[in-house]
Amino acid sequence: MKIALAQTNIIWENKEANEACAMEYIAQAANAGAKAVFFPEMSLTGFSMNTEKTAERDGMTVSRFGEAAAKYKIAVGIGWTGWGESLAENHFSVLNETGEIISDYIKIHPFSYGNEDKFFTPGNKMTYFKLGNYHWSSLICYDLRFPELFQIASQTAEVIVVSANWPKKREEHWRHLLCARAIESQCYILGVNCVGIINDTEYSGGSCVISPHGKIMGVLDGKAGILTVDLQDRIEELRKDFPVKKDRRWDFYISEYGRQK
């Protein structure tokens, strides 16, 4: 299954310009034969806490990208900001090739170091969807630092997408954590990041696809563009050949977490 990652130079809080760019990338990905294309976190605004300006109540972003998915017959994963009950929500939605919403994930770990938790309410639900012959899940940026989520996701998923606005000053963390999560979970890990200087923060890209063995199958460094990679491994066979998961002691981990809280 050929997939595409769209590494974009997001224009700060400019939905119209970013949407136009994203639509071009969707067309490019479809023309390259990709069955799905994924975009960075907060794809049309950048990592903005200005939720009064950026947050949607009408789901217009999902609607418009659903139309594009159906037009080009390609699945699309897009990041956007919506309103919750009192604070905003950081969404990553996936639309299938007919434009139907098949996943709507809300970021479970708002980035408190960047004050995201003061403007965004955390999600409380994992999401799963089917594309091609694979079961998928999605997470967002700071979630990458919490391996528990990946172990939970990999009980169902064989591919996990991490949509991010990950800054250049922590780019080594990005690479190492993506590889570690792939090896630990025995999943494909797709990390899609932005690039350029956005609201005075530099982003170095580094969008990549990591195999379940921890091998980097493709990477985009330092430039905007599309990365396409073919997913070919049969995850079920890999896990059967090296059955790490059967030795995980969930009951022990849960009891220890409870005892030490």
C-alpha cells in the first residue's frame, strides 16, 4: 500500500493559504498513486493557542477535505482545531476515499510546557480505522513521549500515524522516539511534521516512515514536499516470528501504576 506524508511550511493562522497548498499536495499524492496522504498537526493554522480565531464550530475543514478526498479518490488525514464544551480540542481526522470520516482523534496529552493545556481540553479516547489491508490508529505530537499509548494502540493497529508540529531544537528526540515506538509496538510508525519558521519557531521537518524493525524507510529533511512509501510487511507474521507482545504483563503494569500513584 503506497502512502504519502505531506510536509508543509504552514503559514501562521492563514487557513485559506494553507488549505490551497494542502489541496495541491492531495492532488500530487493521488497522481503518485498513493492511497492515503497525511498532514501535520493543526494543518491549516500552525500550533496556535489563539483558539478564538482558529477553532471551528461547523467542522468546515473536515467537510472541505472530505470533498477533496472524494474528488481524488484518496484517504486524507488532516489536523484542525474545534470547540469542546469550554476549551478547544486538537483534532486529527481521517477521511476515506469517498470522503467519509472514519476516525476523529482528539489529542490525549496537550503540551503543558507550551501552555496547550490552558487552551485545549484533553481527549479521552483512542481511535482506530481500516485502510487497505491494515488497521490504523493516530496520535498527535506530544503523545509520542508516552509509550503507553502506543502499546494500547498496537493491540489493534498495525500502523500508527503521528501528526506533529515538532520543533528543530528537539529534532533528535523526534527521530529516536519514532524509531523506539516502532520497535516497541511492532508497528509501522508514520511521523508527519511541518517545516520552516512558523511564528518565530523553527521546524526541521523530518517526516518519515519507520518499519516495525526500526528501519527508516523514507525521510524528508529541511524542505516542504511529499514523501511516498510502500507499506509491505505483514505485521501479523512479524509478530508471530518474534512474539514479544505475548510476554507483556498488563496486569502487573496496571497494578504497579495504581500502587505508586
